Amino acid sequence: MSGPSAPPADRVDKNLLRIAFILVLGTFMASLDATIVSVGLDRLTEEFDASVAEIQWVSTAYLLAIVAAVPASGWLADRFGGRRTWLAAVGVFLLGSVLCASAWSVTSLIVFRVVQGLGGGLLPATGQALLARVAGPGRTGRVISVVAVVPLLSPVFGPLAGGSVLAVAPWPWLFLINLPIGAAAALLARRHVPAVEPAKRRTAFDLRGALLLSPGLAVLVFGLTEVAHSRPLPATAGVSAGLVMLAAFTVHGLRTRGTPLVDPRLFARPPFGAAALALLVLGASVFGTMFLLPLYFQSGRSMSAWEAGLLLAPQGLGAAAGSVLVNRTISKVAPRTLVVSGIVLILLGTAPFTWLGHGVADAVIASALVVRGFGMSMVGAPVMNIVYSRIEPEHLPRAAGALNLLNTVGGSVGTAALAVILQNRLAAHGTDVSSAFGDTFWWVLGFCLFAAAAATRLPRTQPRRA
């Protein structure tokens, strides 16, 4: 029997907001590092006397390590507990950051970026699952709406932060800047984040699944990256091998008697399948655009990294404003209404970029980015709320890992695909760089339409409370 002072099941109190803030520090640190380093690639090229083909692996290795780490997040949280796994991930990420700052060659930097990426890949999924477990079904939607805005802001603030760091400090500070953030997050988590016990039913690690899924995804992303760099042999081998390994993992997941690393049967359970497809395709659109626009600003308009980041900032403002709206309406408005409305706003915000070849004013670009950011914030939180509120608590870590995996894969595959399309359009248009980018954005619109079609299969009603 609860006392009269017990808070309502759907009230987000100060303690829960403090826990959300602490856990979001880890997600912010990992997602920001994926973009902050991209600004320093030119400086790293000079520092290590490396070629462009070599230095691009500083970013690619980090991405591939994230893709490899995410699938294991669910099993680790089940086996060792959510808070313990999250703290260990922070430790690995900080160790990788120190090693990267002390790198003596481009090869050593690439190897250390893998260490950093392994920790960074575990942080978002483990943090979301832990937060959803602490919040409970009645409060998950509102608190996730705050957390979900972080990945939308990091691609905007990453170039600004990277440009600011390099303006006053040497390149190792691109990595050392993580240390105070990570240390504060770890200390606060040990004090304020409750320990969630490991799963009572211990499952053996799905070694066969791990040997198929993580390497398969990494090889597939590698193959697509090689397509973008016009290397036919490694591209064909990578894409083919990756698809074969993923198909073999699906068969293994359906036939195994144990608990697979990512259970393919999850995707057949409504609304998980529709939510996963919407996040996968939308990830391709959102992260693909954040690849195209900075490149266009710097190559098509000769902007500096700082100027490009400044012009991208309105998207962060739109995302912040949208998260406030979502926080207030997520428990009142049907999930499908929020998600479809958000995708429509993303479509409207993307449409002006298809006219880059005809000249688009900076004011129009900034306004379009505000609309895009607003729409993006209306998608992630409602989708995660649907899944986290309707799934059993013991399945939360693996569901969170699957959703984050799809978002990461969608972003990486979409970016690689758009890079191939852009390369083709640049060859077709010659010196008309703006028209090539404009043509590529028609494909981004296509991704959004596909995501909207998947979102129409989301539930009309609010998630049921456990």
C-alpha cells in the first residue's frame, strides 16, 4: 500500500530529470565525437603526412567500431547490469580518447579510434534502456523526448566545437575534450543513477551470432564506403560478403534455441517492425543530409568549417523547440500523428535543397533547417516511446540495442549510398557542383517518403501502461 505522498506514475520529477541528464552526457559525448573530429581531418592529414585515403579511416574506423559494438549492448546489460555496463562503456571511451590524443602515426590513431568507438557504441543503447527501466512505462515518453534531441544536436554543434578547439589548441584536444565530460558523467552516475540488477535468467553469449552480425555490418559499411571511393573490387567483395553474413545471421536467429544477439522475431511484433523500419530509413535521410550539407557549404560555397557549422546551427534550434513540444504532447497525442507530422516537416525542410542548382539564399537554407530540426525531434522520441512502453522490462536492453543499431546502420548505409549518388551526379554535371548536390537531395526526399509509409503502420492509440 503506497503512502499519500507517492508521486503519480506519469510525473517526471527532479530526480528522474537528473538521472536523464547524467545518462545523456554519455550519449552526447559519443555522438559529438563522431562529428567533431571531421573538422580536424585536414589538420590530421598535415600532422601525420597522410593521404586523404588514409585519413578518412579515422572517421570510418570509429563508425565501424560503433556498428560492431551496438549489438552486444543488450547481452552485456542483461549479464552485468545496466549501470555497470554503462560505466564500463564510459571508461573504454575515455581510454580510447587518451590513446587517440597520444597517437604517433595515422595507423595508431586509427587503431585507437576503434577502441573509442567500441565504448561509444555501447553508450546510447545502454543509457536509453537504463533510463526507460528507471522511468517506467508511464514516464518513458516524456523523459525520452528530452534524451532523443541529443543526437540531433551533435551533428550541428560538432563542427562548431571542432573549429573552436582547433582555433586555440593543438589537435590532441579534439579527443582530450572528452575527459572532463566523461569523468563528470561517471562520478554523477555512481552517485545518482540506481543500479539495475542483471537479468535473473542468465543467457549464454551468442558467439555465432556475434561472429556473423557485427562483422557482417562492418564489412557491408566498408564495402559501401569503397563504392563511394570508386574501388570496384573491394566494394563488390565487401557488399556481397556483408549481405551473405547478415542473411546467415537472420537464419541463425530464427533457428537458435537460445537467445540471439538481436532477435529477428522482434521485428515481427507490432509495433516494433514498423518503428524499426521508420528509424532505419529516416536515419539514412537525417544523417545523409548532415553529410551532404557541410560538404556543399565548403565545396560549393567555399565556406570555412566554422561558417558551415554556423549555418547548420538553426537545425539545432528547431530540434530544441520541437523537443519542448514533444515533451508536452507525447502522452496526449497519438504516436502515429506525431511521427507522420514530423516526417512531413522533414520533407518540407528538405525540398528547398533540391533547388540548390538554381541558387538558394542563406536565409531560405536557415529557415528550411529550422523546419527540418523541428520535424526530426517529433520522430525519434515517439517511436522509442512506443517500443519501450509496450515491451517487457527484461527485453528492454535488447530492444534498445536493436533500435540504436538500425539507426546507426541506416545513417551509415544512407550516407555511403548518397556519397555514391553524389559522385555520379558530380561526374554528370562537371563544374556545376550546386546542381549535383540538388539532384542528390531528391533521393533524400525519397527516403523520407519511404519512412512516412512505414510510419503509417504505427499505432493510433497511446502506449498501454504496464
